[in-house]
Amino acid sequence: MSNDHYYGGQQYDPYANGRQDGQQPPADVTQTWEGQTWDTTYQPAVSHDQIQAARAAAPYGTPETAYQQQPYGQPYPQPAEQPYQQPYGQHPVYADQAVDQAGHLAGHQAGHRAGDHVGHHAAQQQAAAAAPAPAPVPVSVPAPVAQAAEAAGPAYSSPTTSGNTRITDAQRARAEGRSPIIDPGMQPAALTAVLGLLLAGGAALGSYGLLVPLVLLQALTAAGWFRLNGMWPARQGIALAFAGGLVADAALLATGREHAAPAILGTLGVWVLLCLVLQLRSHADPDERMYGLMATIASAALTVVATGHLGAEPDAVVVGGAAVAAAVLARALPLPGPVSPIAALLAAAGAGVAAGGLTDLGTSGALLGLGAGVCALIGLRVASYDYPSRFVHMTAGVALPLTAAAPAVYLLGRALA
């Protein structure tokens, strides 16, 4: 193959500067190239034989692929047996990059052995035409790593912008097969019993003696209902509902016990209209506005209904307070499911008989105590629904049994008196 090179249509002789005219080139002269003789960005494709020849030059292959030359299924060599250490901060070279680098090195060596630039490119083109696709390099995975990956379980997917809606504690309890109903327990039941006995003692003293425990009952009802519905903090709604109870108490004290029903119902109607107007002025989303409206109206209604203790007969309040106290304490005992409510109702009826003997109701106090006990269990069930928190148990769980029993105390007390 000729060593003559053509650049721009002119023949170029690399030995012209080192000889005189008529002289032959020296037998062994080192060629020195002062310019760029080939395209360094060119990435040739080489044959599999050239790759194997480049790998055979070193006992462990190229440094980048030394860890990949182990047969499939064999353990990795120990760190002391590795001839190459990866520099700190340098990214690892993967198998396909290592193969390309080894092929590029083999191509340059073949080009140098060809003797000139044209022969180098011709050899590379011939190798590219006949080169098969490089076989994938097997990489063995140690058994402890594979076992750890299997024990770790399925990996989490990448985060999304939409996300998943957070499930409530009640929904999680249902999904896990647990009941979302959690009874308040003995401590809230003891507080309910104390508050019921305070109502009974205040009723024996008179209307103003009953007013102090009644106001405490209304405050617990307003705060507990909002927290039971998952709306906290809701200072405006709690204050509005509590103000409705205070207005109902003031209206009843102003008109007298004989006009208790018009005072309670009139205050309730005005407060529902007020809650509706205030929620219509809210700038919240429509769904949130509807939730707030229903929670505010329900809280205000329960707080106003608790005023029924103030409008009922004093003897009926004494019997009703004692019956509710006995019912919640019996319900908090660790009894089997069907036995517990039956025991609570029997305890309420017995407490009604005992308290009725101290008043003018007599044995008819059993009926009033039974009715108050049924309402108390309903209120206790409401306070236990939807996986409530401890704050709910200490507010709604304490107040709702007595608040729910107020209509029964008022109506049965009027009927039995």
C-alpha cells in the first residue's frame, strides 16, 4: 500500500524535508506528526476478535471492566485481589462503555499497524462491516444482596403530583377489620356521672343552682360536637353555639318554666337562621361551607336543647341525672356486647326508682329513668362513632349522654308530674 498522501489535490511526501534530491529515505526513521492526523471524535465499531485481543493484554481486562470479567454465578474477588481501585468521586464505567473503549483502543492499534492514515480508516470500515453485535457481559449478583432485596418487598413508585387522598382513622379501621366504634371508657363515664349528680343537686336547690352545671354542660356540648365532626379549631362556630345556649337559658329564666317550650324553640329557630346567614357570607369552598353550616346548626341545636333541664320539673331533673349517671357507669363496665346495654338500662331504671323514692315521683321514676337511660346510651353511641379521639371522649363523651336525655327528662317529667 502506498505511503503517499494527498491533501488539497497535491502529493505529500513525509520524507521530503529529511533528504536531498535523488536520495532514498532512511531505513529506520521515526515519523513525527505535527498536525491532527485523524478525527478523534470518531467512534469505530470493531470485531469481537479485536475486543478479545484487547482484553487478553491484561490479566484482569481493562480496569473499568475488571469487576465484570468474573464468570456468571461466581463470587466477586476480595478487595485485596482487585488490581484497580476506583478514584473517589469518579463515576463508574458501565459494560457498554467499557466495550466501546476497548474496541476504540484495538482499532487504533490496528490502524497503527497498517502504517498510514488511509489504511487505518480502511481497516476500521472493514471491521465495522463485519463486526457482530457485542455479547452482553454477565454480571453476577451476590446471594445476600438478592435475599435482602426480596425481603425488602415491593418498591414504592415514584411520587406523583396528584397523590392519594388521605384516609381517615375510621376508614383505616374498617379496612383492617376493626370497628370504628370506640367507647369513651370509665373516666369520661365518671365525669358524666359527676356532672349528672351536679345537675340533680342543683335542681334540688332551685333554678339558679341548676344554672351553673347546665352552662358547663352546654360548653362541653358545643366544643365536643365540632371536634367529633373533625372540625377543629372552630372557635367561631363553638362560640356561636354556646351563645345560643346562653340565650335560651336567659329567655327561659325571663319567661318562666311554664313557657319553657316557646323559649327553647324560639331561640332554636333564631339561631338556625343566624347560622345560615353567617355561613352564606363565608368565602370558603361550597363543600366546606356546607360542612360548616351543618356542624354549626347541629351544635347550636344540641346546646339549646340542653336547656330542657332548666325547663323541666325539679324532681324529673333529679331522677334523670341519677339515671344517666348509673347508665353510663354500667355501660363502661367490661361486659359482653349484648349484656352491656341491657345492664345499663336496668341500672338506669333502678336509679330512677331510687331517686323517685326521694321525690314525689315515687315508682314512676323507673319509667323516667328508663327513658333517660335510653337517650343517654344514644348520646354515648354518637360520641363513640367514627374512631374518635381522646379529646372527643372528654368533651362529647361526657356531655352528649346528658344533653340527649334533656328532652326525655322534660317531656316525661311533665307527663308523670
